[in-house]
Amino acid sequence: MKFSVVMHTCRKDDPNLPAPVLQMMLDSMLAQEYSGPHELIIVDLLYEQRREWFAELLERCQRENRDWSCPVLHVPDRSTPFKDEGLLRICSPKNTGVLLARGTHVVFTDDCQVLPKDGLSLLANWAMQDVGATTCYQKALWREGKEDHITGRDQRGVHLQVPQGEGKIVQTRQIGFLGGTLSMLPLETLLALNGWDEGFDGSRQLEDGDMILRLTAYGQQMAYENRTLVTEYEVGAYDESIVSTQPIKCNGAYAQWRWKHLQIQANLGYDAEMIRRMGWKDCIRLVEDQKCSPHMSPCTLLGDPEQLERIFTDPRLTFNLRQEREEINWENAISRLR
């Protein structure tokens, strides 16, 4: 078993952070208790702006920690229609990481997080049982250099006390248990599902809801690992040169609520792909101030129909990760992705 840890980022380094985004990630990998084979793949949407700085940082880390055996690859993202439109991209860089992963299991983490030192060790227990996993997190706000911790939350946003006890198996049909907060899946499962649906780029949280639905259909068992907390920092803005527009779909809460009812229709014989597409098409019809359902937050600003038409008819959204993996590797990654 080998872990490929994938972090995607388009976040600018913020002076209020305890360290620059990429340095925080390297530091957390250095601190891991896990002694098994693992590698780190950073897909950086700001690659051209900081590739030289990161190369120097990595060289220094390796020089100062000569027993560190974790290979590190720092690469740009692939070309996508969402990149052309200046929209936020989450699925695309995750899929880029899957293309380059050399491990048996892939761990996804966001760029505003610090992995706990026992993170990979706990995930390894589930990987050995052929079970995927996701963890809970705590937020840390940095204001004027003072750290302010908020109570931990699980992937549904439920408040937690300091979690104790063993992780438990959860049914993957419970949407919300898969998130950017340190989630782990077998590589073979990701390839069988053709990775993350890049049609959900430019949105917020919809890709997680979509992925958990497909994992359910595939039969991938998931664990909710509640024995550790990932620290998430609520600072650091996206670079305007990379993300210049608002998300084009409604929030994840509505999508999950809507999909729950569409799943009932699935039992009546509807095609699964049709149901997924119906879900996000309903989302983009909403107006900004419309409530999705009682106790759910308002929807975010939507994009214009012409923009959506340009994006969703772009041939770059049609790809086969398994085939593309045959054409790209660590040695040619930079030249292939630029």
C-alpha cells in the first residue's frame, strides 16, 4: 500500500497564516507518524508565480531532513474551459493529481489545512480494509497573530466535542461525509469512476455530493474517521488572476437536498447519469435570493446561460483518466500540463 497525497491550490500566501500555504503542507508531511511509502503531489494554479520559490523551499527541507523519503511533485493544472472563464476549479486539479498518482490510494486535502501527525496512519488502517475514509476538522481563525479555535465539525457541519473512540463505518448514501478535509479513496475506485466530474467546477461543494453518489452506486464502503482533527485556516484569498468570477451554481446544501429526492426516482428506473445532470440543471435555474428549503442557506450568484453553454459543450470535459494516465508521468508532467 502506498499513499499519493494530492493538494490543489490557487490560494495566495497570507501574512496572517502561520506559514505560506505550500510550506505548511511540507511541514505537515514532514511531521507524519506514518512510516509507509507515500508521495506528495501539489497541483498549483499559481505554479508559474512560485515554482522557483517552491523548488528552493523543497531543496532546503530535504537538506535539513535527510531521512525524509517522501517524493514531491509540484505541477500546474491542466487546461479546462473553467480556467478560460476565470472560474474556481476543484475537480480538475484533483483529477490532475489522480493522473500522476503512483500509489494504491489517493488522499485529497485542501490548501487551507494542516494534516495532523497521525492523519496518514489512521487512514492506513482503513485502506488495508479496502475502505475509503474522510475525517472531521476544526477551524482556526488567525486575527492579529492570535489563534482562535472553533469547536470541531464533521463533514456535515455538525459541532463536535474533541472526538474520541474508534472511527465507524458510515453508509455512503449519507451525502456530506466526503469532503476536501483529508479524504482517502483507492486509486482503482477513482479510475473506475473516471475521477471527479469536472462539470462541477466553478461551484461550491457540489463535486463532493456528486462523488459520494457515484461511490454509493459503485459500492465503495466509506469510514468516518473521528479520532483525529484536521486544522483548517479561515484565511487566505484566491488569486484574482486565477479566480475572477462568482460560482455558477447554487450551494451544496440544495444540491444534496435535491439529489436525495432524485434518488427516489432512481429506484423507479431513471438512469443514474440523467439524475445527476437533472440535479445540477435544477441548481442553475435558481435565482440568487431564493431559498432552497427551510433551514438551508441562500444560493450563491449564478452564471449566465451563454457562459454555461460555452463551458458544458467544451470537448475538454470529455476525457478518460485511465487512458490519459498512460501518456503522462512524473518526468513529463510539467511539459504536458503547461
